[in-house]
Amino acid sequence: MPRTNPARRSRSLALAVSLAILSGPTLLPPAAAQERPSDGPYPAVVEKLKALGLEQERAYDLLRKLTAVGPRLTGSPGAAAGVEIMRTIMIELGFDNVRLEPVTVERWVRGDVERAAIVEPALPERVPLAISALGGSVATPAGGLTAPVVEVRTFEELGRLGTAVKGRIVLFNRPMDRRLLESYQAYGGAVDQRVRGASEAAKLGAAAVLVRSLTFREDGNPHTGVLHYDPASPRIPAAAISTMDATLVSGLLAKGTPVRVHMELSCDDLGPVPSANVIGELRGTDLPNEIVLVGGHLDSWDLAVGAHDDGTGCVASVEALRLIKECGLRPKRTIRAVMFMDEESGGTGGRFYAAADGRKGERHIVAMESDGGGFLPVAVAGGPPGVFAKLQKWASLFEPLGIHRMRPGGGGVDVGPLAAGGTVLLGVVTDSQKYFDVHHSALDVLSAVHPRELELLSVALAAYAYLVAQEGI
């Protein structure tokens, strides 16, 4: 039966919405128009959180423990180990109501065989290509497949070729737009070829697809990511190809050199398996059933340990609660950290969380998902326009953390389902210029994360969550 369904396809829409929000215009209200809460308790609170966080720098220690379990591909033993280590960490930190909430996820495996090469007789030798199967891809036939390559950049160009692509490998070679300052906007403008490319090519009879890796870097590292098969189309093998090798193939084709590629993938879908979201909280003193949620996604791709994506979002959320607790702050509303499962392949954890029986009697007033890497925080996202106008009075509180911008926006794949119930989506925005260097690749390792930048992200999350827990929205 088809691997994807309308619910999974909706994840791509949620991703597009999240990216559009995060890439919205940056706004900083005039200083004269801001209400500076300098005479209240919050400047001292922010200073206390900052001093403790920067002195101790515990977020990186938490990340080291999490990434020590290895990659956390959805449904894998590594993902299960990640669930247990985060549950144990939150128990040891003394959080309230630490628990697991069950989630059923699909288990896809990459397999042992993943290779490709140019085998064109017109060339003097076989040329290896760096590829990585896209998440959810089917395998090639046993022994692989060999076919000529045709290059396209857009679906419109693919459509004009029509049946000329039959039996060929389609190379989708549209780069991220380097002219765009917002890297998420550039990613959003190129990701459709990864998500939909295989099905669009299969409709015209293609044998397989290769998709240019979604990164600004020109290097030999393929960047994987999920694809969505259209149930109405054949399922054909699909892999990311490194930007360097995509450029190589494109250059040969531009010179009129025919390019035949042999590719082998042994990936497989093992079906549904049980997993879990991990939850811990600081229970509110006055309004415990009103929830301020901070979180990240626990799953990662399997090419590395998912340090930035999204180990940092998980540990920054946990560190935020730890800082609030250790500073002796008692929030009026419950501040809850949620480690969601399966953001990368289907957004399953977010949907399960929103629909779980445990949500009965709860009111989530705010949700903040951190999924932009553990880079330096550069702005706070203040929700939709009406809410943003109310929150501008807090802008000056973040200035001691080096954050001088507040803008509308906020969101994420996992917290998106909560928005339908009226939850306001906020966030802390990180500097994303280097994010797609490592995103979904073998470069997403612990050493790529700067401990001080990660701690500042944690402090900003702690301050924002505490403000909302005390003042509401």
C-alpha cells in the first residue's frame, strides 16, 4: 500500500507555512513607541537567567548526552534511546509529571547499499557520485538500475519534456536562491523538487530521480530529507545528490556529453512501530491547566547525530526549564517541555500530542518550537499581528541578551496542530545563515554547535516562556 497519505502530505504544507512565517519581515518598533517595563521585576529576572546560564553552560552538556546515542531516525533503536535519555534527564532535573505519550510511527530504513556513478562509455572512467536516499524512498531493483540522465530545474520544464523522460533518471537541479537573505525562504523555494519530484517524474515514466541537495554550500555532502509519494503515481527510487556532483553532471550535459548513471539503493519500509513523545514540566502555581509549551523534535536523520536538527531544540527547551527552576522562579502557568517524535518524516508526534487524551482540560495559550538550529538568537517572534502589538512592550527585555528585534511570526510543524485550537505560536529566531550547511547531512555533528550560542538560545527561551507564564497573552 502507498507509504504516504493525506495526513503526511499535510506536513509539507505545515512546513511551508512555518517557513513563510519565519521568513516574514523583521520589525522593530520605534523606541519611543515601546513600553519599557524597566520598573517591574522582569529585567532582574532576565539578568538572573542570563548570568546563571552563561556561567554554567549546561545546554551543551545535555546535547552531548543526547547525541551520544547516535542518529535518531524515526522508529529506530537510536530514536528509542533518545526517548529514554531525555526522559531520564528530565527526571534527574526534578521536573514535574515527566512522562511518555505514545506515538505510532513508520519505520523506514536506508539499507546497506547506497551508491551511484556515471558509467558513460564516452568518458574515460567510471565517476562515483555522492548520493543519499531520500527519506521514504523505495529501493532500486536488485543490482541497481542504469539509465541516461535528463536535467530539469522546474516542474514546468519537466512537463515540457513530457514522455522524453521515460526510462531516464531525472536530475532536479534547482539551487537554493542565494540572492535571498532569509535562508528559510531560499529553502522553501527549492524544497518542492525534493518533496514532489519523484512523483512528478514518475507520471511521465521516469526510472528514478536525483535531487540537488538543499544547501548553499558547493561540496560533496548529500543532504537527505523526506519525499512524499503521490498514491496515484508509481513509486520510483529517489536520492539527493551533492551540490558538487549535481554541478558536475549539469556541466557534462551542457557540453553535449551524454551521461548515464548507475544507482543502487536498498532502502525499505518496515511498517508502523511504537514510539513516544517525551514530556516534562514546571507546574504552574495559579493556573496549572494553562500551558506554555516549549519544545523541539527528538528524531533526526541518520547521516549524523542531528545535533542542530533538532537536538539543540530539545536540549534548549529542557535547559530553559532548568534555568527557571534553579533561579527559584515559580511560574503562575505551567511551562512544559515537549520532545516531539517524527517531525522529519510526517509530523506524527505533533498530531498525536494535540489529539491525546491528556489535552482534555488543558488550555495551551502559547507554543514555542525551536527547530532552527542552536545558533545565536537574533530576534523574538511575537505571534500574529494582534498579539504582536501587545507583546512589543517586552522587546527591551531581550536587549541584554543581544536580541534587538521583535517581529510577527512563530510556528513549527509539531506545534502547528495546536494553532487550530487557538494556541498562539511564538518563537526565538536564530541566525540561520549557516543552518543549511549542516541540515540533513553528515555535517550535523556535536562539534558544529557552539556552546555559548546554544546557551543564549536557552536563556532567551526561558525568559520568553516565563514572561508568558506570568503575564498571559
